[in-house]
Amino acid sequence: MFAKKEALEKEIEKVEGEAISSIIDASMSITGEITFKGKTRIDGEINGNVTGEHLILSKEGKITGDVRVTSFICQGAFTGNIETKILTARKGSSINGKIKAGNLTVEPGASLDGEIKAATKDINSIISSKTTVSTPPPGPTKTETKPDVSVDKK
């Protein structure tokens, strides 16, 4: 258990320490598929699928399409499906769609709407697994009540 956590922490440190090799500027709007290696930051707007290694969607960035990457840090607006080993939804981000992630971190203030499948397994295992993370529906929960009994001691 601890070995997996340490390996994940090392992977996150490696990703954070890597230099950004490509930037899609805020003034750019791209329609079509994007494939990249290394670390890419998107400040502009993408309408299409994105495939690569390490992706950062900045606060100004917007993606409409599917993303399949090793790691994804989302700070902006995303609509589509995500398959990744490591997903971090930062404060102020908006994700709408299906998420399959080996590790999912959601900061307070992030918005997620859709289906989530998360586990601490390799992404290939996640895609083929049936494990889902779910929360109970909102509303009253069944609670057991005990009658109020008092004993008069004299």
C-alpha cells in the first residue's frame, strides 16, 4: 500500500518538475485532433480530441473533446471524456463528462459533473474494470431511533 503511494508521489513530482514543451496561447483556437509528447499547457480553446503525456489546462483554457493522457491538471473548462493515470481538478475548474483515472484529486471549489471511475490501478486496468466510485443520493437517510425511556429510582 505504501509503495503504491510513494510511486504515485514520485510520478507527480516528476510531472511537476518537467519543463513545459508546448503552449497553446490564449489567442489561439484549434479545431481538430492534437497529439503531443512531453508536457503541454493549453491557455486557448481546443475543439477536438487531445492525446499525449502531461497536459495542463490553464484557468483561461477550454477543451471540448476527449482527452487521453498520462497526467491531466485541469484549471479551466473541460467538456468530454477523460482517461488518465493522474487527474487533478483544481479550484475553479469545471469538468463535464466521463472520467477514468488511476488517481483523482479534487480541490475544494472544483466542479465535476458526470460519471467517475477512479482507482489506484494502472490506466489500462481501469479502462477494462467495472469498479466505480459512487456517493449515496441526496435526501434523508434511514436512522434507527430508540424510544425515550426513563427509569425512576427511589
